[in-house]
Amino acid sequence: MQNIIETLPHQSANKKRSVVVAGHRTSVSLENVFWDHLRKIAKARRISVNELVTEIDQSRDGSLSSAIRVFILENLRK
């Protein structure tokens, strides 16, 4: 538990990155820990982060950032 607390400043820092969603460039703001998990999930599925974000975008109901966070949370619960 202590290690998690020690890494919180880095993991909770918000980072804005550009992604391509269905051929259109947009920016998404997520905490570093979510970017890390998004890359891990994409790698495990053998697709790019852009492809994964496009999949998430196609089924979202709220903001893209929120949809990505929920997708990652649900993926971690499995």
C-alpha cells in the first residue's frame, strides 16, 4: 500500500495527448496511470492505442475521457 501512495503524484498527474479517433485528431486528457493501462490493453489486443480509443469512442455515452476511464476500470475488474 505504501508504494501506491508514494507513486500517487506521478500516477495522478493529468496528461493531455493527441489521438486519432475514426480518422480525426483530437486530444484526450487522462491521468498517467490510465495512459499506462490503455497502452497495456492495446498491446495485449495487438492493436494501436488509436484503434482502441476508436472502439471506445463508438460505444460511449459521455465524454471520451470518462469512457476511457470506465473501460479501463471494467477491464481491470475482469
